[in-house]
Amino acid sequence: MSNFPIDAVRARFPALALTDQGRSRVYLDNPAGTQVPQSVVDAVSRCLVETNANLGGAFVTSIAAEAIVDAAHEAMADFLGADDPGEITLGPAMTPLTLHLSRSICRDFGPGDELVVTRMDHEGDVAPWLEIAEDKGMTVKVLPFNRETWRIEPEDLKALLTDRTRLVALNHASNLTGSINNIKELVGIVKEVGALAYIDAVQSAPHIALDVKDIGCDFLACSPYKFFGPHLGCVWGKAEHLERMHAYKCRCTPATLPGKFETGTVQLELLAGLTAAVEHMAWLGSECDPTTAEGSRRDRIVAGFGAADAYETPLTRRLIDGLMALGGIEIFGITNSNQLDQRVPTISFRHRNIKPRVISEALAAKGIFVWDGHNYAFEVVRYLDIPEDEGVVRIGIAHYNTAAEVDATLDGVAQAIGGTMA
């Protein structure tokens, strides 16, 4: 996207200007957590200074704190295309939220009932269901992904479902292969047997304008710290489920939404930062499409994601093509340039001779930050016969990265696998 305001975007992120011994930093560790704009930093700081109080008081700071909580739920409802802010549950991260909510969701399940998890998902959307299934004596079925398409195919899902299927935990996009599932179609199949659909959208949320009503799922989880916000987790759930479900909570915790499942004192300053992160995507939308400036925040968010995707896709192509040209490298995921709309810009690879850690350390020495390891995609590395103790090199692009950074990374990988790192 030639008219993407990359300079204006980068100017909003103070971490991008930092250097180490005069060397600029290249942040390509984004799948595990992105950098934040100054507006998020300011919102967190302002909250700690001006509205640092617990909830429920009659005094001004407590009243202002409650407004921050309400604003964060409203922002995430807009971000996810939900109508009711009460359907938003916020907590420390996606994994503990899923562990917590799984007890309530599965409270009435028992022996003979079936859960389905996938071989494509992050451990945060696998282990919680394995744990509760063991507690309840339920049967667990594991859904594979197709090694040729890199996606979960509808026929494979249909083959596992029965009239005893109670819940299917699916992921929207893989945090290792980057592949995007046709989640709406898969959820439709789940609903045909009357089961609940719990969606892990952690990896899609930084790149795709999510719409929970269009997807048709029952629950959807994401992580604000992976879309330019502070360290929080979010689960959207249909009000009809959340209202009837038993909440494991303190007796004095509200029995109404959204506080029903938000145990303990809220992370108030982080909620302030969350609203600012959502506003950043709305800013991007109005910056790239001025016709949305007077529209709803949701309209601007959708426009922001459209602009970011148009900018990120050529960078993804540049990175994939560059890696494939080096030789000796296997990319785990979609590489066809005509199918990049079926993946997020998270690229994982291995070299036939050089271990992932060696490559990531060599890049780190150049100020280029990437990940190595299984990245909690435990089932994925097992399914692909990747050594669990080594994993992959994982590079993730965000809308603040540049072509020059991609080229520097490719040069660094080339030197690492050639053994001539400067």
C-alpha cells in the first residue's frame, strides 16, 4: 500500500526509536507481544496519577475509575463487533481467562460428553480443555490440520462430531504457521450438532477486523498486548451463556455482567491502556480513509485493519520469497503468493543444518528480535515432527515494520546460515 502512512505510524511508537549501543532495534517478535503507541503509555500513566482508586466509592477518583472500566468494555465491544459491552470479560491474559471460564462452561458436562481440540492451536486453547475433561471424565478428540493446505478442513471436523459433542475449541489463526482457518464455516459445522464453539483469536486479532456476530461463535478469546495494548486478556461470550453460567467467584463479587467473571480488583491502569490501543486502530482507519473520520469507532477500526493488511501483505511476500531464495530453509505454512490472504504475517522456518536458536541469537546480535522454540504451539510441532526442544525460528510482521527491516532480517539470516555473521 504505497500511501500507507508508515512514518506517522512509526512516530506513534516510542520503542521504535530506541537503540542499543547505537544500533537500532527491529521488532519482529510481534506474535508474542507488540510494542505500544505513546497514547497507550500516556493512558496508563494518566490513570495511575489521576484516577488511581478502587471501584465503588463516592469520591471523584473512584467514580472516574469506574468510567475507565466501562470505557474499556465498550472499546472491546467495538473492536470485536459486539453489541453489548457486558459480553466482554477482561483479565490477566487469554490462558488464565480460558482456564477460569472452562470450569463454568463445562460445569454441567460429564462422562460420555465429548470435547474437541485441535493440533493447530496454542496450548492456551488446548490445556484448559484437557484439564477440565479429565476432571469431568469427558472424552477428548483431537482435530488435525491439513499438511497441504495448512488449515483445518471442514471434512475433518465433521468426521469428529457426534451428538455427544458439547464443545469445540478452534483457533482462527495459528501462532506458528500463520494459517487462517475459515472460522465462520467451521463454526457453522459445530452449531449443526448443537455444540459450543470457543475460538482462540489471539493471532488474528492484530491483523483482522474480528466480527463475533458474523463468525457465529459462542466465545472468542484474544490478547490486547498482541494488538498494541497492555498485558491483558479478553474473552467475548454470548450474554445468554454468560448470564446462565455459574461463576466461580467471591460471594461479594457482582452476579451481573461484566463483573461476574472478573475476579478480584481490576487492572485499572491497563484497562485505560486497552481503550487507547483500540483508539489507535481507529486512528489508523481515519488516517488511511478520511471518509470514516465522522463514522463510528467500529467503522474506523475496520478501515484501520484494512489499511494495515494491505500494507503488511507485500512485506509478508517479501519475507517469504527472500527466505525461500536462501536455500536449505523449510517454511512451515502457506508460501504461495496467491494465498497470502489465508495467513497472517507470522512466518516460521527451520534450516536443515543450523538450529533455530543459533539463527535467533545471530539476529539478536544485529538488533533484530525474533523468536525461536515451540512458542506454545505444542501440538503443532509434535504433529509436524519438529524437535520440541528446538522448535522453529518465528518472525512476525506488524504494521509498524518496514521493507528495510525485512531486508535487514533476510541479510542476517543469510549470514547466520552461512556462518559469516559480522
